[in-house]
Amino acid sequence: MCVALLLIGLEPVSVVLFWAVPAILSAVQLFYFGTYRPHRIEVGNFADEHRARSTQWGPVYSFLTCYHFGYHLEHHRYPWVPWWGLPSIRGEAKELGIPSLNPTDAS
């Protein structure tokens, strides 16, 4: 793709700034917020065999960091729920009294 953009006459600086840099930053963002933070080993146990935890961040910050990967335990337990439905899964679990999906229990 990069070569094709250069062949049609785009400046190399434009290709790097508008194609390569966002691609690299989004990969770092996905790794950090979508893989490292929810699965890192800390003091304390994971909630279950998924070895994942959810954050205590609200839905807006969770969305901005990586499409609700802050609701990571919910994502593992309910993989058929689309990313935009993960905040409602946590809310429904809290209403039903399922403690392992509450943010304070799965921090």
C-alpha cells in the first residue's frame, strides 16, 4: 500500500504522517489497553480461568482507550456481545448481583 501511495505521487512525508504513524500508534494502543493491561500479572488473583480483568474506568474513557477493552472480563465471558454492548453487560450483571463482573471485584 505504501509503495502504491508513493507511485501515485504522494509525498513520502505525507505517507508516513497520515498512514504509517497512525497504524503504528493504533497497534501500540491495542496492545497496551487491549492485551497488556487486562492480562498482566499483579498481586491478587484473576476472577476466573480467562485470566483477564476489567478496569474501573467509566464507559467514555474505556471507549477512548480502545473500544471498551476496559470491559475485558465481560468480553471474555460474553464474546458474542459486540464491543458497544459491553458496558450494558457490566450494568446488567451488577443489577443481578453477579459480583465477579463488578469493576471493583475484577479490577
